[in-house]
Amino acid sequence: MSEENKVSRRDILKMGTAGAFGVAGTYYFNKMAQFPTVAKAANGSSHKTSHHSNHSNMIDKTKTTGYKMAERLLTEFDYGKVTKLPNGQTLREYEVVAIDKEIEIAKGIKFPGWTYNGTIPGPTFRCTEGDLLRFHFINKGSHPHSIHFHGIHPPEMDGLTSIFPGQKFTYEFEAKPYGLQIYHCHVLPLARHIHKGLYGNFIIDPKKPREPAFELNMVMNGFDLDLDGANEFYTVNGYAFAFMNHPIKIKKDQLVRIYLSNLTEFDLLNSFHLHANYFTYYPTGRNDNPSQFTDTIMQCQGERGIIEVRFPYAGTYMFHAHVSEFAELGWMGFFEVE
Amino acid sequence: MKGKGIITGLIPLIILIGVLGFVLKNGAGVEKDPAAPIEVLNIERIKVTNTGFELSVSNTGPTPLTISQVMVNDSVWNYSVSPQATLERFEEGKINIAYPWVEGDPHTIKLITENGIITEGALAATTLTPETNRSNFLNYGLIGFYVGIVPITLGLLWYPFMKRFSRKWINSILALTVGLLLFLFVGTLADGFEIGAEAPSVFQGNMIVIIGASLTFLLLIGFDQYQQRKQEKKGYSPFGMALLMATGIGLHNFGEGLAIGSSFSLGEAALGTFLIIGFTLHNITEGIGIAAPLLKTTPRLKDFLLLGGIAGAPAILGTWVGAFIFSPIWGALFLGIGAGAIIQVIYVITKMLIDDHRTHREPSVSWLNLSGFTIGLLIMYFTAFFVKF
Ligand SMILES: [Cu+2]
């Protein structure tokens, strides 16, 4: 309808402005010309003739450096160096180094990142509620950085003080409360320091262990290449289409637990949508929070939670951000259930 | 003595080479690596085909670059590059993207290099790029014919009417012509800068326009003076003057053809149609201008056909170039040449007017002449409404 309107309005304009000569001319042009104002769409024919099939626009089976990083972060948890304190408390010590490092965030695209221990996102620190934690932080980067942990701890351990290049600092506090926490740099300008890659997941397991499961770590993030305040790529664990080209292998009926967080800068929200199945979502990873049984959840910046799911049928299940733009810019993957 | 002279000439040159060599070898001493990678990728042309897009690109940056990802309308898309994804300096490449584009919709294509440098190309209203086949060629030629030759010939048809005028009135029509031409000069120059700005920055499109305009102006003046001295004639022959005008206007019309052809090939058919109508009306006045100098003689029909052809036919050529091989840098050059040619005609007519009034002991800026000049400007101003948006 709108198209019809547009055309007739244009035609009237033409007549009004151009006078008889113009009308005669246009009439003649339209009659003989190959340039119709309302044209036959390419839609029908091009779909048939083009060779690409649905959702195959980013096929790349090669295991690039960037993909290997994302895959490693999916299942790697850093439990630290464990010792027992005289009072029987468990002490966990972690080494965290800030390093400037170029990261491959999509096939062939290098991003000049600031990293914790050389990956974006940083390592997934893991401990149990009540453990004493010591994070030995060394800044080998070119800018001042810090580590701000979410959770409950003394304010002086909160990471608001800049640790300058070449300096060290040890963050020490007791792990609480249990759930899924995150950590990130808290040096100004904040958006730049976080967006550059200084963030990660931090799991505090409850004292009573959760049911054994196949556990996955997923950090939703984005990358702004031209520094215009909008991301060009959206990913989980820092690599576009990582698990689309290499689906995550899962066993039928196996309990899958995903530690999911949103550390995307410049966009208010990110989301997680699972195809052909439902999952239980525990906000902040707390069993005592009201949970949801759903196939789509959203998280604002810094929000996180646990997804628990079983797959009753074998086959490939897609998962992606339900913002289609994010999905098509890299935040899209598959579970392969056997 | 002579040898000594040569040596004194060579010494500064040798020292200069030494300094340049030192700088090239050791750098300027300020910084060795640029803070960010400097990569300049240019999208020269986006061809829309039935299956998707075909981009002609070139690397005009100082270093080789690699194209690593392509996005269409905020979606990562499959593509292929020939000859290969890495382009050396000044190397050209072709990118093929199979994409189900939508007729009339805008499409944005982003090319991302290995270092994350983004180059954007946009299609305002996507439509199939015309194929270079015979029927298209003829169709575009016809458009050029209608925009160029027809209106100018129509304008020339006022000749018998103008022929009845007295000397003072003829002079005022010449003043009117100066008004028309001044408008065309500014417009042509502005169009040249606009197109030149789209060319890769390494070619400095604006300078191309300036170089084209000033060299054309000086060359035409020089050629005239040479001829005058050779033939020892005083003033210009009326036909020679009309020929000069026709040439300048022809180059200007080449630019108009370029605008029409490229707007069709960029998918802006509605704009193209408006341009056709607008330029056609606009160009009738150019015919009047060309006829003006002939009022003092008795030209033949053949002369009119020749003048109409010289002034109008370049529009056909421009339409072809615009539709099939459009390149901003050539567009800038041609429009620059056009502007130079037009300003030269303005110079010649003005000089002639002043001389004529001086021999008759009259002021050259008479009320009649001023009115003619003003009307000339205004005619152009208002008919240009059809082509400005
Ligand atoms: Cu920082």
C-alpha cells in the first residue's frame, strides 16, 4: 500500500513540475526504458538462484586461535592453588596478570585487547563458599587496572584503587555469598577498560555441592572495532560463531549447567534463547531466588545466572541472543545431542 | 668557468639527495610505528546482480591489507575475494557477496580488515545494476540525446526571433548569457568538488577539479591569443565565439549526463527521472546562449546542427560513462575541465561586451545589460529547482 502511494505521489509531482514536455518525455522513457520506478523484486528469483542455504552464512570449520580460546574457556575452571589454613579453612591462591594482547575475535579479525591472563573473557575463578581467597594481581599492561569482584567483602578489597603498570596487589577476602559472581576492572574510563576485555566469571559453589552435571561457562560480550560506541561483533567467550561451526557435544538426558553472564558494553541488554527445549534459570546462580522455566532470558550488563537443562531428543539445538542483530553478528551456536 | 657553473648547480641537489637518503634510512626520529594501523580500503563500485553484490575495491593506503570479514546490514555474511584477500598497495580486488537483497531497500556493506578497520559502502535504494548490453546502451544514449541535443536545439530555434533585435538588445542578451554561464560555472565547480570528495583521498579529488579548471581556462585563452595573432584579426568571429560556448557547455553537459547515468546505476531511478526533466528544461536556455553571438551574422542550418551537437552530444557520452564505468576521479576531472571552459567563455564574452560599448562610448554596465545578466542568473536559478533536492 505504501509503495502504491509513493509512486502515485511521485507521478503527480512529476506532472505538476515538469509540464507537458516533461510528461511526454517521462511517458516515452517509461515505455521504452529498462529502468522502472517500481521494479520487479530480486527476492523471488535470487533466493532460488543463490546457492547459500539457511543459517550457513558463517561457515568456518577451521580451528583458529580465537576459536580455541573460546572453546577452552567453555569448560576450564581455575580452582587456584589450594592449601589448608591452621584453622581448617581452605585457602585458594590465584595468579592474575593483566596483559595487553591481540585477540582473534572472529575469523581473521584481530582486536587489540586488555586481558586477564591473556584471554577475553578472563579465567573462570572457582571456589566454595567460606574459602579464603587470595588473588595475586600483577599489572603487566600499559594502563592502570584493578579487579573489582562482585560478592560480599570488605570495601578496601573492592578494586576501586588503580594498580599501575608494573605494580602488584593482593585481593584477600572470604568467598561469599554462593552463586555466580563476575569480576572486572574498575579503572576510569570504565566502559573502555571493561570493553577492552578485562572481565570474567567467578563461581562460588554452595557448601552443599550442586547435583553433578556437564558444566559450561559462557560470558556474553561484544567488540567495538571502530570505537564508535557500538559493537561490530557479539560473541560468547569472545569468538564469533564459535559454537555454530563447532557445536557443543552433549549426551541425551544429561544434566547441563551453564554459568551465563552478560559483560556486553554499549548495549543495555543481552539475551539467551534455546531452540526446541526449555530450561530452568536461577538468577545470580541462587537456588533460593525465584527461578524460571523458560526458553528465553535476558540479562542487563553485569547480570548473571545459572541455566540447567536436559535434552530429551538427539539432534542439533540452536542457541543464540534473541536480539537477531546480535545473533547475526556472531552470538549464535549449536548443541549437538547424541 | 662553465664547468664551475654546473657544479654550483649540482651541490644543493647532491646535499638534498643525501638528506632524503638519511631520513629514509633512519626515519624522522620522532616515532617508528604508527599508533594505529593505517589501512585505507576504497570501495570504488558496488554492482548489484541477481544473486547479490559485486564490489570493486582498491587498497590506497601505505601498507598491504587483508579483508577478513564482510557484513551486510549488520549481519556477518559469506563472501569471496579475487584475486586474494590480501591486497598490496594500489592493488585492486573484487568481492562477491551472495545476498538476497530487497528491491528499493537501503543496504549497507561493511568490509572489515584483519586489524579491525571498517570500510562502509551503501546502496540507498537497491536495484539491479544495468548490464552493459546493446539495448541498455541505446536506452542510455537516448536519455543523453533528450537531455543534451533536443533542448539545446530547441533553444537555438529562438534565433530568428532574436535576430530582429537591435545592437543594444543583442548586447543585453549576451549579458544574459554571461549570467547563465556564471551560474553554470559555479554549479559545475560544486558538482566537481562533490564527486571529487567521493574519490579515494590519495587522489585529492578537489585538486583534480582545480587543476582541470585552471589549466583548461589558461590553455583555451592561450590558444585564442595564438590564433588571433596568427590571423591578425581583431576580436572574435561570431561563429568562433558560439563554437567556444558550445564546447564549454558541452563539457558541462557531460557532467549532467554523468549525474543522470550514475543515479540510475545507483538505483535512484526516481531521482534520475527528475534529473532528466530538470536538465532538459535547464538546457533550453543554453541554446539561447549559444545563439546569442551569432546574431550579427547569417549562419547556416548546418552551423546550428554542429553547435547543437557539440554542446549536446557530450550528455550522451556522460550518461554512458555514468551508467557503466562511473568513477569519481574521472568525473571530477571532466567537471573541472567543464568549469574551466565555461569561465573562459565568460571572460571572452565579457571582454567583447566591454570593448563593444567602449567603441560606442557607452557604459558597459547599462541598465539593459544588468537586467539581462540578472535574468540569466534567475532563469538558471529557477530551472535548477528541478534538479536540486
Ligand atoms: Cu582496567
